[in-house]
Amino acid sequence: MTSQLIADLLARPEDADRLMREACAELRAHPAPLTPPDPTALRAGLARITQDGIDSGLDKVLHRLIDDAPRGSVTDELAALLRPPELAWEEAREIDWAVRHWEECRKEGLLEEELAADFGEYWRELEWSALRQHLVLISQHHAEERRLLAHIAKTSSRYVAFGALKRTLEARCPEFFELGFSLR
């Protein structure tokens, strides 16, 4: 479903809202089975980012990502839709789609209590799902590496647990961390 959706979104960006709503409805109707994270692929992705072996700080990141979702996550499929390597959305748009999907999942009883009670926790889990997916794609030398690194930089900047990953990316790709300020 994801590859066809990406093709449709690239061909008809003006239909993005409708296409994403339909894709989310399909996810709710036919949820994918949970898939545990692949420690080998995650380690390889982290190693590619450092362009060396991974140090103890990144080893802690690896363990945190694995320990966070040992059986996989209900947010994995939505993360693949919202943050595919071929596209980048404004964050407000990602959040809008995620909130709508979360609300429908809650109504349908598809979420465990902790995720159903707090959109912030759902969003965190979704971002961590996307981070795991992006690291796996980096390990596979995906053609959209720069966009994947930008996604990884954004997520690693938000969570203290990923401080070592953020510092590593800052050294490799400082342009992803340049800040601008506005008085507006």
C-alpha cells in the first residue's frame, strides 16, 4: 500500500489529504501485524551515520530503540505513511493526519490504554517508529539518504534519549541544525 500511495501522492499532490485519509482508514481496517525491530539493521544504520563503528552513546540509543518496542509498534505503518523517504511534509500536516488517525483508532478501540489516553505519547511512539525505519533504510544505502538524515536529525533533536545521535549528526550534517530566529 505504501509504495502505491507514494506514487499517487507524487502524481497528485493536490489530493494528499484525501489520499492520506483513505490510507489511514485502510490501516485501521487491516492493521499489519507487529514486527519487532531488527537490531542488526538498526546498528548498521547507526554505523553508517557515524561512518565508523558505533560508540557507547550510540549503543545506548540502539538499545533504547529496541527496548521501546520489542514486539513492534502500532504506529509503524502510520510512520511509514507520514515520513516516507520520498516525501517530506510540513510538521503541522503530519500532526493533523496523525491526530485524526489517533482519534479514529481510539473510537474503534484499536489502541492500548496508554496510547489512547495521550496523543503526546502516541506522537512520541510514531516518531520513534519512523526513526527506526529511517535507520534501517540508511543501512540499506537508500537513494534518499539526505532526506532520511534530515528526518533523523529532526527526531533526534526532540528527545533526550537520542542526544548522542543528535551530536553525531551535528558533526556530520551541521546544516540540519542551523537555527534561525524571527521576531514575528
